Amino acid sequence: MSASANLEPANLGLTDATAGTLAVVVGPSGAGKDTLMNLAAQHFAGRPDVHFVRRVITRDGDAGNEDHRSVSDADFDAMEQAGAFAVSWEAHGLKYGIPADVFDELAQGHLVIANGSRSALHHFQSAFPRLKVINITATREVLAERLMARGRESREDVLKRLERSSLTVEGSYDVADIDNSGTLEEAERAIISVLEMLIGK
């Protein structure tokens, strides 16, 4: 699926959209991306100038560790056609959308944080002139332990997948790497520090 880069509503021009920064959080499975985003959201709760995006996803509402809006494939396609998404993409058999109302937040100079995908970063870069990529990583050993603890894959399958995967972000992006191999508290402080530096930029 091709991603959309709608600037809806139509009265938001490029100048307005560049007032704020969009921080997109990416990383491999097992890196703890959702956990760190949830902790950051708790830290910034009540801040009107910091907005965490609630994604639209074609999966059950209680699946995963992310608060998202669950829709059917047909509803997602209809929303996409109507220009409801700033960015949309497909991965692992699911469709993901970033609601276009993020442009309202950016026009006010706010910091917007979205859960993204490394494979869709070029779409984010096209849609958001002021983009910061936060790459949550961990060592392959740590990732393997966490993925095997989920019990969804065999040790052999996990190791094969990790061998094929890259832990870095490729391309000309403004990237902050956060290693979540150690304590959760250390990684939490790191992501909060990166986000605080982006506020009001």
C-alpha cells in the first residue's frame, strides 16, 4: 500500500505544518518501543503542547500493548480514500494510519509523537518537514530473550529473524538511538530527554 501524505484539512499550508516537530518512534520487535512510549506519555500527561498519536490499525482493540483505534479493512480503506490519514502504510498483514489531525497540533508548534515503522520512514519524511526519528534498540541477545519469552516463535525462528534484521535506521534522517538493553529506568530517562529537547523547537 502506498502511504498518503495528505495535508488535510486543506487550509493548513506547508508553513503552518512546519511550526511543530513530529517525532516518530521506531525499532525492532522486542526493543520495548510501546513500553517506553507509554512511560513517556505518563511523564508528559497534562502537557497541552505534547501530543501522543492514537493510531488507526486493522487489528483487535485489545491486541498488542498500544492504545489504538481498531477498524476493519474496509473502514480503513474508506478513511484513507477520504484523506483521513497524514501517513498510512501496511506491515505484517496489518494497515496502520496516522490521523491527519496531527497537522492541527503541528500548526500550533506542538510536539507530536507517533509510533511508526522503519519501512515507512520515507513516507513520514515526505509528510512532515520537521521530523525526528527515535530508534529504540537492544542487543540481539536481549531481543532474542524477550521475543522467546512471548512464546510465539521457536528459538530457531527468532534467531533467524534477528540475523536478517538491521538494528539501525538507514537513510538520511535525524535519528536519536536509544539502547534499551539495560534497565527500563535508563531507557525511560533517555527517551524523555530526547523529547524534552524537541519541545518548542
